[in-house]
Amino acid sequence: MTTQRPSWDEYFISIAREVATRATCPRASVGCVLVREHRILTTGYNGAPRGVPHCTEGGCILRDGHCVRATHAEANAVVQGALHGVGLQGATAYCTHQPCVGCSKLLISAGVVTIVYVDAYPDEVAAELLSEAGVQLVQYSGQERGTA
């Protein structure tokens, strides 16, 4: 019996979706997996900073319609690299949602070269900065891109 293996994109997107199940802000469950050469470097989900009550415990803090208690998944994935000495240069980010401008800047500065996301979160400034930095932004379509 032959089982079809998932493509690399499908595999890492499914892991990002699983990582998102750990999110602690009820407004959105977001997950991010940073990968290089088909190896997971770090993961992140949206939740409060270390030592601060999560939204599920202390409630969301809303400013302009956004929860500012929670740190975004992409930022948490970059922080995990910093905490554990994992370089992210040349990595691909697999995200359940398109990164906002703040997370896009962090991913650019961390050396991420490609971002594959599922759900669109259109941000013209983020897209422009990613383009200027040469970071490829790809909406996941279920089709293999060839590399991860």
C-alpha cells in the first residue's frame, strides 16, 4: 500500500496550523514555523510575553481594534531563535496568516528569505518592505513550490 507524502509546503503549513493551537489570544490563533533546508529552526504562536498573564487569563488589551497584550506568532518565532542561539539567516517562514508590517520587519531583519502564508492579511506597507528587501511573499495554494 502506497501513501502519498505531503509536499514540504503542505508539511510545514500543517505544522504551523498545529502550532497555532497553542495561541492564547481568543481574537486569533496564529502559528509560525521557521525552516531552513527542510529542518525546523523555531516555532511561535500568538500569546502574552513571558511572565505576563495571557489573554485567556487576564483579558485582551485592545488598542485600535488590535490586542496589544499578545505578541505575534512570527515575533515569538524570531525571539525563540534569539533565546536559544539559532540563526535564522536564509530561513523560510511558514505562517497561518500573512505577517503584519511589524512582524515583516522582524522577519526581514532576522534574514528570512521567503514567507509562505495561508490566510491573507493585506498590508501594503508590509508587502512593499518585503519586496524592497527581496523577501519572497507566497500565499499557500496547496501546490508545491519546489523548495522550502
